[in-house]
Amino acid sequence: MRTTFLRWGGLCWVAVVALSAGCSQRGPGAGASGTGDACCPPGAAGAGLAEGERAAALCGEHRVWEAECGICGPERLAELRPGQALKVRLPAAESAEQAGLTLVSVEEGPAVDAVECPVELAFDPNRLTQVVAPVAGILRGVQGELGVRVAQGQVLAELGSAAIGEAVTRARLSWQTLHRERRLRSQRITPEKDLQQAEAEYRAACEQLRALGFTEAEILQWLDSPEREAVLPLRAPLEGEIIERHAVRGAWVEAGQRLFTLADRSRMVARLSLPEAALSEVCVGQAVELFLEAWPDRVFTGRVCWIAAEVDGRTRRAWALAEFPNPDGLLRAQMFGRARVGLGPARSALWIPEGAVQRVEGRTVVFVFREPDLFEARVVRLGRGYNGRREVLEGVQRGEQVAVAGSFTLKSQLLLSRLGAGCAGD
């Protein structure tokens, strides 16, 4: 019986060796192409011991090496380095077209090292002003409308007040006194000091009217027309848009009360929060790119105009200001976005669309085209994102095609075993 057992074991060993030798002539793609079966790769004959060992672990269902079959073992992605991949076989060559897969070539283009930081927009403080009541009184009229752009010096409201009436009356009386003293002095009736005192009082009265906001022409009109009601026109200090209005006709206002706020929005300021590590490479005059959710297809360009002299002790970040032209009025105060400050000259880099990037098993993956029904789930290392594209630091080559639209279909196929649909033999 022992002899029979040894003879049977020897026959099994011979059969295994024969099958291994025969399998080396056919591969995983043979069944689909008609040149072999779904056991071994084509052209593997004489490939050596390593290929023979791999032939013992072929995935007949997906026609790839078992060690490279992503559908059978997607968890192996977690062990791969950038540039390494698992293969994903689609059910048929037409599956990619039916899933709406779109392929895009890896492109080479310029890249600039930059620092990105959060940003908040604000009005330029040099182009922002408020109109307040210089004295307490009643608003006799209001001409300024919210949202209207006004010219510098344009009348926004009219203020009537007892204090204004007193100042106008004082100026009129001092003007009359000055005329009388000049006439008397020309006749040598009064001394020189009386004329000088009259001139000083007139200058002081006119200066008070100027401080209230009267122009020289208006002062002369009040002096020549004593019967006119003394009202003070409140004017726009600069050209801009009325962004706040608190003035109501007939309302009583106190001295210093804010009536209007004007802003020239042709130029806006962005407040940047820069990390401490980037301060050595950022300077005044450096170019800044601004990205806003409200305008996802627009990139606004400006320049750094100020960097804070201190770093926040809690966040280890420093504030900086950047100026942005706003001819179309698209930028608005208190908008939030991202700023990108370039840190050096341009260099060559590889770029892919953002839509090509997927996350699987904690790794960043792109699906690289190999055959109409075969893709590689390749691990990559990404750099900075810019304008809907991502820089690839490692993992792909220029000219390779990656799946963009429909890449989630490939991710679903890769994770098919998680749904209980792995290899037929599992």
C-alpha cells in the first residue's frame, strides 16, 4: 500500500509540472483575443522562474495577475507607493463608452510655487468716507439715494439749525461792521486798531462757516441776501457710491450723527492671513491671485501693498493687505475667498484635471488608460491646485491618458468585491 501511495504522489507531481509548463504558453488576455485561455499571459514562455511563480496566481475572471487585480484586492492600494498601481478590468470593451468615460492626456505646463491663504475683502480705507451732521438740527431735505454714485461736492442733504443761523448772522454783522470801519478809517474818523479788529472778527466768522461746510460762493450769497433761510448743504467729500443712508427728511439729528457712507469701489482691498513660514518670501509689490466662490470662473489679480509688523502669537500668522482693481464692481466688501501669492519663478510641471483624482483606501488615485476595457488605479502624489487643475509630483508621465468624467464608475468597479462580487473562485 505504501508503494501505491508513493506511485500516486509521483504521478500528481508530474501532472503539476506538466500543467505549469503548458500554462507558460498562454496568458490572461488570450481568452479575449483568441490566442490562449484565461490562465496565463501571452508571450510568457521562457520568461523565467519569476513569471512561472506569478502564473500560479492568475485571476482568470479578470484576466490579470492576481497580485495586480484591484477588483479582487482593493485593500492592496494602501500598501502601494506613488507610481504603483492595481489593474481594473471592465466587463466589456464597450463599458467605458456606455459609462461616459472621458480621457484627458497628462499635460506639461508652467507652475509657480505659491502660498495659499484665506482672504476677506474690504473697502479701500483711502476711498471710504462718512457724511455726518456738524451740528444738531433738522434735515430740511435729502437728495442722496442709496446705491447711487455721486460726484465729489454733490449735495446729499440740507441741514437747518439755530447754530447755523447764528453763524451766518455773525458773519453778516461782521461784514457790515468791516465795511463801516473801512469807510470811517478812510475818513480818518476811527483809529487803525478798530479796522484791524473788524477784519479779525470777519475772518473768524467766515472761518466758522467754512468749518461747517459752506463754500466761499455760498458765504458771499448769505452776506448779500440776508432774507434767505440759513440751511447748510451737506456734500459728498469724494466721488463714490452711497452704500449707507441714515438720513430722513424732517428728522432731528445730533452733532456727529452719521447720515451717509460713501465708498469708491473702483479699487478694493483684500486682507490676507499669511503663515509665518512664508513671510521671508512675500514682499510688498508681489503679485496675488484671488479666487471667489461667487465668481468660480474668474481669477482676480492684484498686488501686496502692506505686511504687518508683527505675527499673531496664537495663530502664528501675519496680516497683509493686497489691492485689487474693481472696474466692473464684481468685488464686494466682506466677501471671503482664497488668495494665492507666487513665491518664485515658473517651473515645468505635469497637470491633470481635478475631476481625475479619486480617493481609495486612503490613497490618492487616478485611473490610467491601458486598453479599452483595462485601466490602472495608480497611486499619485499631488502638488498644488490651480484653476481646476492639480499638479502631479509623482506617479504619471506626460502624454498618459487619465479618466476624468465617469472616473467614479471605475472606482465603483475597483470596489466591486466590497459588494460581494469579486473573483468567481473566491
